[in-house]
Amino acid sequence: MENLSHKQAQVLTFLIDFNAEHGFPPTIRELCDHFGFKSLSTAHFHLRSLETKGYIQIHPGKGRGITLPEARRLPERKIPVVGRIAAGSPILAVENIEDFLGIDKDFFGTEKTFAVQVKGDSMVDAHIQDGDYVIIKMQDQAENGDIVAALIDDEVTLKYFYRLKHLIRLESANPKYPPLIFKKGDTHSFRILGVMVGLVRRK
């Protein structure tokens, strides 16, 4: 089976997720609405590309004429790499996904994963280097000492997590960076996106 482009992988992921949630595939209009395509022909172009590469079957003249062959309903699902996350948008919203890692999500024991590319040296003492991809299991709670991906305003950061009596403390693994402290009522928004479960280093 041929490789997919970034956009084709996003479209296929949407088709699979929509079908899993609703029990039927989306219409062309729903596909356009989801991705913001201004023309139906753009959606048709991506669908035809997926059909040519063997990922789907198209049945012309039907409102929901897209079939995901049984063998393709649970394909190797690449792990999405997310960057900035707009306030209120889901972690895996299309606008947040920058790339995909060629790794099956099941490799880390759960499909609820995403990756963050490390920028800088704030976690070097945890053997996490600039440019590494950290695999994150999506959850909104963490234990003290976990390495978490946290959303601070609209930026994703990787830090050790500690919940104390009246505050949350995020610590780097590099002594030159001071901890980040969050107390109730702070103006900065903060939430846990997930806990680190793996690391990928591209040579």
C-alpha cells in the first residue's frame, strides 16, 4: 500500500474516527465542514487519492458512499505530533497536528496517544534531548513525579508534575530552569494533556 501525504493521513483518520463513532461514513459536505474545504472538488480529490492507494472504496451516487474495507478499518494508525493548541480545541483537532510518526499507536499499549517534539534542553537530565519525540498517553490526571505534557495558555510544555497542598509545581530536568508554580485563581490557564509513556529519537 502506498504512503499517504500529511493531508491524506488526516482525511483517513477522520473517516475512520467518524465511522467508529457514528457507525456510518461522513458525507462529502461533512468532510468539507470538518476540514474547512471551500470546494467539494477538494474533498473528492483527497478521497480519490485514498481510493487509488487502496485505503477506501467510493460508491458514486450514494450520500455516504465511502467504504473502509475490513482490513483497513484498523490500519496502522500513525501517532500524531501536536504543536500549539488553540484554547478550547481538542488535542487532536486538525489544526493542532503538525506531523505523524510512522509508529502504530498500539505499540505503546493504547490508541489514545500523541507525540510532542522537544524543543530546548529543559529535560536533558531525564535523557530527553532537543529534537526528540515524546509519546504521551492522553489523560487529565497524573501522579507526583510523572513527566507530563501540560498546556499552559496555548503552548504545550513537558515537565515533571507535582501536586502539593495548594498548588501545582512543574519542574524541569535541568537546574538552570526554575519551576513553574500554579495556584488557584492564576491568570494563566493550565491543564494536563497526558503522561509520557515513550520516546522516539530520530537519527
